[in-house]
Amino acid sequence: MTHSPFYQNIRAQYEEFLTGAAAALCPSDVLRIDLHCHDANSDVPDELWGRLLRLPETWLTTDELVEALDRAGTDVVTITNHNNARSCWSLKQADKPVLTGTEFTCHFPGEPLSIHVLIYGFSPEQEQELHDLRHDIYAFCAYARRHDLPTVLPHPLFFYSHGDAVDPGILERFALLFERFEVLNGQRGYWQNLLTLRWVESLTPEKIDAWAVKHGIDPKDFCRNPYRKHLTGGSDDHNGLFAGRCGTLLEIPNLQQRLAAGETREELALEALRAGRTAPYGFVGEEEKMTTAFLDYFAQVVIHMKDPGLLRMLLHKGSLQDRMICLALSNLLQELKRHKYTLTFLDTFHQALKGKKPKLLLNLGVSKEFKPILNIIKRIAKTQRTEPERFPEELRQSIPELHRLISHTFFTRVHDELARIDRDALADMPLEEMVRMMEVPTHFRALFSGEKSNGKDMSQIDLGKMLDKLTFPALSASVVAGAAFASTQVLYSNRGFLDRLAADIGATEHPKRVLWLTDTFADRNGVSSALRDTLTQLQKSDLPIDLLVCHPTLKPQPHLQVIRPLTQFQFNQLGEQTIHVPDLLEVQKLFEYGGYDRIICSTELCMGPVALYLKHAYSVPAWFYMHTDWLEFINRKVRMDQSIQDRIRRLIRAFYQQFDGIFVLNEEHRDWLTGPDMELQEERVKLTAHWAGVGSEIASLQPRPVNDAPILLYVGRLSEEKGVLDLPKIWQQVKAEHPEAQLWVAGSGPAEEKLRRAAPDATYFGWLEQSQVPQLYQQADLLLLPSRFDTFGCVILEAMSSGLPTLAYNCKGPRSIIQHRLSGLLAEDCEEMGELAVEYLASAEKQGRMRVGALSRCLDYSPQKILGQLLQDLGLEPEQKAPSRAQVHKPRLRLEETQK
């Protein structure tokens, strides 16, 4: 997968910094130390959920961590557990060399703000005093300075604000309180580490002095020299996987002579830390590194977790929501412990990360479909054992591959189960039955046993039998995806703060690019057609938007990203569309590597949940582009009772409310979404439009005589919700006055056979490529659009671009475009549509005037204007450069006014 120029640039900048920092030190005078790592004595996490579930941060023993540090080639050992140095004291008691260290959680008094502080070289008595002082960061840092205990601010851009907005001035106080900063954190990516580095580099004496006055803080109370800042690194490892593979180089002049004279490495390391003779080393953690750490942690949670106790959890401090979520998690984890295959997979993966091969009996007992998964785990173990320097690279390849294989196994089993209950019957299931199947019986036993409830809900599928076959791949894939989500969410939880900082210092500012997700692109429907036109304009103007589609054969283009599906499903009742299921981790990697920072989604099915996953994982804004009114679509397919309509409406409302904004194509949808039924805030609903598509160049009008054989044209999908069965009635009404009138139909769909029976003498062209349709527009006299379902009506604008007026129903979509009797005609019902067609065809003067009006109206829908407004709504264009809303939608005459 290709990295964006932004990603390549920040990586090159950071690698250049690391190379230069190491080159500035004398290699023979250097000690290597990982200044930031943890073991099992980090047993009381800062996170509330960890305390509620009674989970330590790791189960790694002290000896295992020391072995990992030795394998990585460190010269000095320190262990920086949270708020205690028990591991360091145990090593000292065993006469093992160690530099005492701890990562204290410190608080700003009177503020909802907490930070971590690394500190080294203290005694047991000093540890207790530091522990007592950590609730006042100023007293803590002043004590450290008085006793010459070096401190480091780890991950300076990540801290705990306890849900409150972060004051940007907090970094100013960090600059006054600390002189050493961790600019290489092994769990952070290139962008955050480079942003930290650039911020530290921006700290000038003038800024320090100004901030000292502003905050009333004397930095000399906390720093030896407040104007000299020193750079360190640490793995921030909790599992022993990457400990020592990044850290800090400490320069000690005459190192070998001093060691020969009897000075210890720990004493010399402390001296170098105090003097600031430091430089970070190692590799930067990308997303696979923290994903692996979370996956390993989750595996150990399932293996080691004890019941935290219901009463204890309910009485614990924290919101009711936190306690209920943790109660659900506890039950899920306890169930996982009961599932033998999932537990075996997690334990085998955990052991492989340590370099241990799967057990022989496991090799012999694995079925054929799971052999490829076991082979990946073996490969991970072998790389860790024999080529540890390649371990991160191996994980980068193996974790996504593992997820894809497990997901493939899951969907293969799903298809097998669907085949057992007749997959074709499911694909052609009547929509009414499909909607009713969405209901879950209140008697849960009906889901998991052979008994049925009322024969009209989900109990028709025996979930008990199905889950027996699906549980392992489903749970395993969910665990991998969950680890990927959790790791990314932790990294980007303060995304807004990072963006503001990058803008303030004018360095490493993240590009503003949109990833536009869609389930449909190459299909024969209006949404696909509109998105293909959008792609053409994106390519033409090189706008900062890329489309993403999941498709088995489509090839990528500029501004079009394509990923291959894991599987596909057919739902003929939802527009004969094939649903391609994307690989979630592949989409996540594409979003990361592509340098995107906001999302649009055009479809609700697979890509809708994927868009919300990305939104919450990366803390970025997401908008939904409403092409289809699904409530009306389903209602026209099935005459639903009010209770089912309300259920679907609430489901749609819950989905739309997850987005930061909704783009709509007509005023009626805007009013509906902001009204009492949907309750979206007005500022979150933005009006947009389409334009005439490819091949619809503006025509030059030629005088046309009244045609003895006028041509009525329909272009679009042949389905009942499109109103195509009204066409024969309208045609017959026109033929009563114009016997030679012809009906041309361009399109295909499920209602084609019915339409051919009702109008056998019409001319049928089938589905035409978009570039072929303008030839029909130029020959036709009037375009008919008998749909009450369309949210916009791109075909109207395409016809207008050829000077062809449209006769449509007076409903949302067409009503937003057509100016009645000026650029087209609007009818209330089928009979009036026939009357207006007869009237129009009878007058050459009316036809000529309306053709000019249609062509003029088309010019109002300029792709440059519409996309300019869209970019402004997305926050990508300066306000003064974008067109006004009136330029996107010209005012239209009211129907009743034009009829006068």
C-alpha cells in the first residue's frame, strides 16, 4: 500500500533526526537504556475501566522484562512502573544492577489535568515523599530539582484531561516545569513523535521568559537551565515485546576508563541524564506495534482475568454508563474464557509473540481451514526468535493477513450456513419479510433453541446452531479488529489538540484530505452514476478528496481507491445490488497511510459502519451524504404498518445522529431531518446538489418543428418505486391526441417484464452507457420522470444540458430543480402528467421557450460551484472563496405562482 507524500515526508524527517542525533555522540562513550518500560508491578491502571475490571496493565514478570532488555542490547536496566518502584527494589535486593525509576501520575492542583512524569535515581525514602507530592505537580517538580533527581516528561502531547477541554497554554507550563522531553515514544507514530520534536525545538529563551511572566512560574525552581531542553526516548513497553528496541543513548566521556576504574553503569547513566547528554534511538512505533500490544494484552486478559465482583463493580466510583459497559465487558470476557478454541488461539498467539513455537499437539489437531492461520503464527514466532530486528516488519505484514484469513473463514462459514437455509431464497426474500426478520424476540431462548416464537421474527434462524460454527472465527476476528481500533483510538484521542499545535508551530501540519466511502460505484443505479461524475470532477480539478470503493475487479485511478472484498452478498430486493464486504484493517491502514483527516460516506450498508469506525478510531469528523430515502423506498416496496415505519425511522435516526453532518439534495429532506421525526440540529444539515454528468455537454439549440411522431423518453432504472408502470397510462393519454407518439425507454431493472407487457410497442434500449444517452436526449421531445422516490434527479439535469425539458411529479428532488412552465413541467398525478404532455407537444412555441429555459436552468448547477460549497462545508476552503448557498440552489418559482 502506497504511503501519502505527507507520511513519507514526516518519516524521512524523523529518521534524519534520529541519524543525526546518534552521529553527534561518540560511539565508544555511549550507553543504551530504555527509559520507559513496565512490568507486572504496574498493577493499578490510571484508566477507570481497568480499575473497575480489576486488571493490571501487564502480567509480564520482572525477570521476563530484564531478559527482553538484555536481548535488545541495552547496557543499563530501569523499570518505570506506575507510581511504584517495587521492581527496582526487588532487583537491588537480588544484587542485580538497576537504575531506580518510576512513572508517577501527577496532578495539577485545582485543575482536571493529570500527566505522567518519569523520575530516576531516588531512594526508598524519597520515593515515598514523591508519592505524597504527586498530587501537586509544582511541589513534585520542585522537590526533584532540589534533590537533583532527573525527570523526563514522557509522551508530552498525551495527557489526561478527564473529559474537559484542554487549555493550549498547558504546553507553555510543561516548558517551564521540565528540561527533558521524550521525543521518541515507541508506542506513538511518526507524526506525533515528530510533532513533539518540532515543538521542543520551537522553545526559544524569549518564549520561556514570556511564559514565565504569563503564568507566574520561575522555571529555575524546576530546571537546571530552563533554556536548554534535552531529548530522550523510551519504548513505553508493557508486554516485553519491544522493550529496549528504542530508548536513549547516554554519552559519558571516557566511559571505558571510568568503568575500568570501578564506576557502575547505573551511576554513569544517572550522571548523563542529569547533564542532558542524551539522544533517542530505535524504531518508531507504527499502528501495527500498538495493535500487537493491545492484542497481546487482550489475550492475557482473557487468559488471566478473574471475576471482578458484581457488588464491588456497582459500588465503585464512576458513571453508571462506565459501570454498565464494564459489566458487559466482564461478561463477554468470562464467556471468551469458556470458548476453548478462541482461548487456545489467543494463548498460542501470545506465546508466539515471545518467540515460542505452537505446541506439537496443536499442530496435529488443527483442521485444514485453520492451517494458514497457524502458519502465520509460526512465522511470527520464528521471526521473534531468529530475526528480532525484523519483528516489527513481520507484524506489519502478519497482523492484517491474520485478520483477513480469520474473517475469510468466518464468511465462508456464514455462506455455508446460508446455503443450508437456501441462500437464493434469502437474496430474493420479500422486503416485508426481511423487515420483520429485523425484530428480536423478547424471549431470548427462542434465538438459541429449536423453538420458534411467532414465526415472524429472527427466531426463524437457529442462532444456537449457527453460532456453534461461527463463534471462533467471529470472536477471533473481532479481537484483532478491536485491538486495531483501541490502539488507534488511544493514539488519536486528542486529535484536535494535535492539529491546533501543528498549526500554531507551523510544522508537520496534517493535510486536510477527505476519504469518501461508498458501497456502490460501478453499479447500474443513480448513486453510482452521480459518484462517477463526482470522480471525474475530482480528477479534473485535483481536489483533496478520494473515493473509496470495495470491488473485486475495479482498478484504482487518481482519486479512486479500490480494495478487494472479503466476500459478497446479493440482496435483490435492495436494488439488485451486490454488497461487497471490505476488510476493516485494510481500510484503516489506507486511511492512515493516505493522510486523510475527515470522512464522507454515501451508503448505509457496509461502508456506513466502517465510516463510523474510522471517525471514532481517528477522532476525525464524518459526514453522511444522503442519496436515498430508505424509509420511503421500503414503504413503497412494502405497505408497512406505522409501528414498523417508526422502528425503521428510529434506526435511521440513530445512524444519522452518529455523524457530524448530513448532506441532503433537497429542501424536504433538510426539513425532515431537522424536524421532530429526526431531531438533527439545523447547522448539521447541509444542502447540496448534483450536476449534469459526463457526456452531458451543454448543447447549442436548433429550431425544431412540431414533430408528427413526438418522442417521449424515460431514462433510468426500471423498478416499481421509480413509477415506471405509470408510463403506459401517460403514453396512451398522449396517443389519444398524437397517435404517432412514441415511447422510448432506456434502462433495465426488476419491473422490465411488467413494463414490456403493459407497453409492448414501446422502444426498449436496455441499459446504456452514460456517454450514449445524450443522443437520445437530442432526439426526444420530452423526458418523463414518473418517480416520487428520487431525492434529486440527475437525469433531469442531463436532459436539460441537451435542451430537453422534463415532465415530473411535483415532489422532492424534481421540485428542487424544475421551474414549472419555465424549464420543465410538474404534475400532481398521472392524469395531470398526461394532460401536461399533450399541452406541451401541441405548441412549437411552448416547446422552444421551455427548451431554452431548460438549458438556462442547467447552467445554475455548476460542478465548480457545488463542489466549492461542499469543500467549505467540510472546512477545506476559505469562506470567501466558496460560492454562496444561493449559487448552489437558485430560487425557484412556486408552482401555484407559475400556474397563474
